[in-house]
Amino acid sequence: MIKQLKLWMIAVILSLGATHVLYAQPSNIALPKVSIDNLKGTLTKEMPVEATFTINYTDETTGQPREERFRCLVSLRGATSIRFDKKSMKIAFLKQEGDGELDVRLPGLERTSDKYNLDAASIDRSRIRNRMAMDLFNSYSRLPYATDLSGRHGIIGTYVEVWTEGRYCGLYCLTDRVNRKLMGGKKVKNGVVRGVVYKCKAFGNGCFLTADVTQPEEGNNAWNAWEVKYPNEYPVEVWKPLQDLMDAPWDTEPDATYVSLVRQHFYWDNLVDLYLLTLMAGVADAGYKNSYLSQPDHTADQRFVITPWDMDHSFGATYCGTPLMDTSTLLGQSNWSKVPPFKRLLQNADFGFLTALADRWAELRDGPLSVESVSHLMYSYADLFDHTDSWQHEHEAWNYNPVTMGPTARDEAAYMVEWYEANHKALSELLTPYQTDGIEEIEQDPIVNSRSSQGDASHLKKSSNSKWFDLQGRKVANGKLQKGIFINSNRKMLIK
């Protein structure tokens, strides 16, 4: 029971198998406060410096104020954003004495880790665009294999206000990171590389999945625009999974076998969910650059998962924060349509990717991605900032540096809601022509086919002998069938 102050719940987002609740607080309760003090050097991107990390917050269980203090390493992060005055930071927690990393669970985050990010979102007028995109992605997309975090692979975050050496830095989103644990990857065993995690950091051949003329060097964690995030040591062998991906004949593979090539190297549902995210949120600069590629165990499965990252430039904003009311087109506003495998999948409807994309949108557009649900979340974050006075603090510190901010968080949220309403309508009009109409045959069944040609699946749904499965092969009880795509009698079926 909360003894002193009652938390006010203002938003609930239903996700697959879980409920994520965002709590906002009355105006007399501040957001958690993070202080970074006792810096043993100047903050830079290249060299972490030791410091003390203190977080003050209200314990949701007891309602009592709580303070936790840790020894840590701090460094700046970001590529383009590093030039702005309000800078993002990386935090790595250390054991209180001696060397070694320390796993910490911070308030509002669901797992322990030794490393976290403080996202400044300085180019984003709303400070919530990246968080919104990640929250929505997490509400519907899961890894195609089991993990300790129920298949989540997008980062989660909680908002805090930050000070360094007593100086107010601003409103930040404290987030976990994409790493081996999040991706459910296997550790190196007996010197054999199994789970791998890569991040694309720069433009170049690598971000188009084009092999470089140079070869990776022993002990080097960077090559061809990519860096190794796991393992933590870098024998030449650690690059083999990525080299195999780049060596695939993406431009020369015949159409007849192209989908097989794609499925050999990627998880189909992950590709669909990722591209839908870029269309739904209007992510302006998405692509391999700033995305992660990972395999849970290269020795068992050579397929990659793509995990999105850095989506401030979304929901009607350009890369420099300028409002842009343009809505989605089939080729999107991102670089995904220019790189394998999306480039060819989007150009040929016979590959089935456009149909899968349209069916996935039909499944989600009236649920977690509905205008009502998304608008509610946008306003919930805005109200959180306004009611805790954190927006006022942020406005006083950073208005016009580098972008103009509205007097209240609701001002920018209202623009984002207007953009999403228009984009939701445009996306439905764009994808509906590719949507499965009734039943898509997988195996011919003349008896059933004669009835289902009119889209009548009611006899199958009511039959006690009819077995239904979702697209991951999990059996679904007859009475619990909802809207979506299912497998029945060896056929893919869309229930509207």
C-alpha cells in the first residue's frame, strides 16, 4: 500500500502477453532525480570517467522516498547529437570496491544490467518520439524464440531529471541497452562464438550489406561500418556471421528463390514488424545504420534479428526536428527500402511481403496501433511532464537550443496526434489493396475450397474438430480466436 502519496495511473498499453503501465504523478511529486557527481575528469565520448551516480525516487510499493548511490563510469554518446549542448550519456556501474561490473536494477526498468543510457532527445521537440516508437514496437513485436524477457527486444525506458556536479542537465529517458542478455544470446563456450550482436554505426558499404574489400583484423571490434557489441573479445571468427550475410547474392538471386534466400538469413515476421514500425511511426532515417543485428546461437541458426534504435526522427518530424506533415508511402521515408532484403521484397508483390505487411497492419490497426491507443499514450507522456513540472524545467533550460519547444508538453503531443491520425488513414489506404482477401491457400483442398472461396470460415471456427494455430505454430483454443491471421487445415486464414 502506498502510505503517503497515491500514484495516478494515466495510461495502459496492452502488449502481447503482458501489460505495460505508465504511471504519472501529481504535480507535488517530481520525476526521479539522477545526480552524477565526483567526476574524475572531463566528460568525453572516447574515455569514460569515474563518478558517483545517485538516484532519488518514490518507492511505488511503500510510497516512501528512496535514495540509491553507485560507483560508475560515465561517457558521452551519440554521433550527430554529440554536437548539441544537451548531450546523451552512457552509464556503466562498478562494484563499490576494486574492479568489475555491477548489475543494478533501476526503478521503472524490468531487468538488472551493468550498463544504461541517458537519452537527451535534444533534437526532438516532444522528448518522447523515440520512446513512443519503442513502446509501440514492444507492444506487438516479439523475438521468434523464447527469452527471459518474454521475447522483448526493443529497449524500455523511464523519464528522470538529471544533474551533473549540481548543474541541471534536463529531462532524460533512462533506458536499458540492446545486448546479449536482451537478445537471449548464448555465451562464448570453449572458445566457440555462438551468440553475436552487431551495431551499424556509420554510412558506407556495410550499411547496404555490401562486403568491403578489406578484411576484418584480429582483435578489432570495428569493420565495414559495423562494430561488435558481443562477444567482448574480437577474434576474426566473430565477423563470420556478418560476412556470410554480406556475401549472400542479394542482387543476383533469381526471383523464384529470393524468398528462400531471405528466410535463410532473416526471420520473416521480424522483417514485417520492423518495416511496419517505420511506416506506422514515419521513422525518417531508419536503416541498418544505428540498428542492431543479432543471432542467439550462430552454431544452431544463421538467421538474424534486426532490432531498431534511435527513432527521434519520427511522428511527423525530420532528422533536424522540423515538423513535417508528410505521411507514409510504400517505400517509406527511411533507408530500409534501399537495402537488402527490403529493396526487392517491396518491388515484387509476388514475394508475399506486401501481403504479410498489409495483414499485420489489419491485425494491429484497431488495437495497440489504433489512433485512440497511440493518442492516449502520447498525451499520457505529455501530462506526466506537465504535471511534474519537468517540462517547465526543460523549457527554461533548452528552449531554442537546438529546437523550439512549446510552452507545455501537450502542445507538441497535439501535433503528433494530428500527424498520426493522418498517417493511420494513409497507411490503411496504402496497404488495403495488398491485404489477404478471405483465405490464402497453402495446400489445395477441393471440398473446403468450394465453400471458402466466398471467405466463409464460420463452419471451421465452430467445428469442435477444427484445430487452429497462430503464425508461430502455437495452438489457439477455438473460443479464444480473435481478429488476425491463423493456420487452419493447412491454410492461412484471416479472421476479420
